[in-house]
Amino acid sequence: MGELTDQLRRELDRYSPGGKLPSSRALVERFRVSPVTVSRALAHLVAEGLVVTRPGAGAFRARPRTTSAPPGDTSWQEVALSADGAADLVPRSVDASGVTVSLAAPPPGVIEFNGGYLHPSLQPERAMSAALARAGRRPGTWGRPPMEGLPELREWFARSIGGAVTAAEVLVSAGGQTALTTALRALAPPGAPVLVESPTYPGMLAIARSAGLRPVPVPVDPDGVKPELLADAFRATGARVFVCQPLFQNPTGAVLAPARRGEVLRIAREAGAFVVEDDFVRRLAHEDAGPLPRPLAADDPDGVVVHVGSLTKATSPSFRVSALAARGPVLERLRAIQVVDTFFVPRPLQEAALELVGSPAWPRHLRSIAAELKTRRDTVTSALALHLPELSLPHVPSGGYHLWLRLPDGTDEGAFTAATLRAGVALTPGRPYFSAEPPAPHVRLSFAAVAGAEEIAEGVRRLRVACDEVLVESVRHGVRDL
């Protein structure tokens, strides 16, 4: 399709402005391509302003634009966007850089070790397409759904959480990020502190800061958050919210130890605080993970936990269906905020989710990605140990899709990630994962968004090149300092 677009672009000079181009049928016959390819090529030229189309008449070379109007003066907006009132505690700017680093597609040829979603080859595309097709044939699919979500889907999420959670305590939300945003808006007023794991998911830090909240870090180790430090943080700040990822934490991969689970809930309950449980990768456990601990919400009769669970990570970035579960009066506040913000999750997507998780393809898909993610994890950890022993990997997770690597002390994290990009590998820098000064330089390496073992091996080879470049530069600086 790109070649056809380039060819048509070169031939536009044959036609006078406003002149009619050959018909789509003529282009199909001449270039021996499909009508879809022709349609897409013309659409590209329309988007570039080189061609205009008229329904029923055909495609025409666009007339040259007349002298464009002088650009407006938008400098006044700098004052309007930054003018905070004396009582306005909400920051007027929003920093999305920590989120976009894992959402932006890398340049062509760059190996995507920074991706936050499954590679297309791992996504259940056929099963999702079949589910969407079946959903489209259901009576009422295009009607308005209940604002809380389809009852059958709420019931499925409640069973997935387990314990005494009921469908009545579940809201269907449009992806985990949206659910987390709703939860933080419901639980903390602007200007309030919110306790977060350190390090933690940058998207959550961005949510908190954009809502005017003050993230306060609580360190984690391979067994999850440290209860004694959590208790200290509640006492020191008076916070009423703690956000955590108890299962395969992002970025460390830690799992909250059994002995700490009850402690975390007890400490939060005594502080009169909520625990927001981001259970984002429960369905990405590796083949060797063994039995998984239940969500914290399953062992919480007192309504301390606000649970967020999502289907997105195990399916596709565009399959944005999640659950927001809570018990007690807070559920009505969550519901009200969600209705005001989004009305409801589109019914066709909810129906497709029901079709997908109820199909035989769903457990097969989960078994397949469990095996594949384990293979990829083992491949990349072995390659790193062999070729990059300088990068420390203190914890090898049994779930999720990433590794948390510590760089040698004194390494310039920004210089390292820039060097890896020059070598053809995109990594996620560690700094955005900390709400305060990081204790050491880190990078996060994702092994889910790459094509497979060959690309992993090539990516590690390129990382070796980048590491050599940075280490040599560090030695040079050391010599100069002497």
C-alpha cells in the first residue's frame, strides 16, 4: 500500500489542479492490487491534502491552498493555564511522560523492550474477533447498558475476585487506568497525601498528581510493601489511601508475602484508610507460578479494599474492560464519579468480553501465554546473565511481563537509555517509577512486546553494545576527574 501511495503521489503532477484522477477500478487493474489497497492509498493522499474525493464523482487533485491566514497569537494561554487561585491546590499542568514512554511506538527497527502490552502474536485476536462477531448478533447489543455494567459481566468479575464479593459490589469500568482514576478521585481530596509503593507504576503517580494529590513513597522488597514502614507512613502523613499492586508488582515483580497480607489490611483499618488494590496482571502468571494468592479484596469483610482488575493486559490494548469493586458507602461514590465521567462502558465491548471469557478459547489462551511468558522470561534472564552481568536482577518474577534491572552505581540512567536507543533498543528508564529521589539507577525491560526469542537475543546483543559505550564514557570521565 505504501508503494502505491508513493507512485500516485509522484504522478499527481500529470493532472491540473481540480483534475480528475483515474477511477478506483482503473487503478486496481493498472497496479494489480485490491480495491482496499487503492482506497487506503487515496485516503493517505487525502490526509496529506493532495487529493480530494467527492462521493459519486471520484478523486481529484487538490487545488493549491490560497495564502494561509496568519497564525493566531496563543501566548495568552500561558497566563490562563498557570494562573492558580490562592485556594487552588490542584496543579494546572499534567505530566504524562511516565505513561507515554510505554505507549509510544518506537522508531522502525528498534526492539521494543519498553512495551506494556502483549505482542500481537500473543494476543487472542481470533478469539476476540469471534467474540465481537457473536456479540454483534445478540439482541440489544447496541442499546444502552446498565450504568454499573452488564449483570452477567459483573457476576463474572465477582467470581474472579472470590471471597464474599458479590456482583452488586462490582462496577464495570473502561480499563484499569480509568478505574484507578475514579478510585483516587473518590477517596482523597485535592492536596491530600496518598501512600504509594516505591517504586511504583508511573501511570498511577500521574493520576495522583493530576488530581492534586501528594504521593508519599513506601519502599517494597521482593516480599512486597514493608508493613512497619507502611504504618510509619500512615502515622507521619495522616493519609487515608494506600495504592498497591500485591501481585507481580510493577516494576519489581514482587508478590506480597502471606504474612504481610493481613498486616497491610490491619494497618490500613487502624488508620481509617482505604487500600486501592491494582490487580493488573493476575491473568499473566507464568507457567511455573504455582497457586496464586487471592486478591486482598477476597479477604476483606470490612470494605478496606477498593479492587481494580482488568482484562486488558491479557488481551489487547484496545480491549479496555475492567472491574472496580468495593463494599459499603464508598461504592456509591465510585459509581457516581464513573457515571459523571464516562456514563458507561460501551455495551458491544461488554458483550464481547462476556463472549470471550465464556468461550473455550479463553482458558486455552491463558495457558498459552503462561507458557510463552515463562519461556521469554527464562530466555532474557539467561541472556542477561551471560552477556550483561553488570546489570543486577535482584528478583526474577513468576508473573507479569517485565524485569527490574539495577544499573551499576554511578551510571547515568538517562545516558544509558539514550545509548540503548542509539543501539536500536527501547528501554524504560527507572526514574519515573519513583515519587521521590531514587536510591539507585534502574531500567525496566519488558519481554512481552517483542516478537520472540530471536528478537530477545538480538536485543540483548544491542544492549551489550550500549553498555560498553556507557562504561567506556564513564571511564573517560573518571580519568578526567583524576
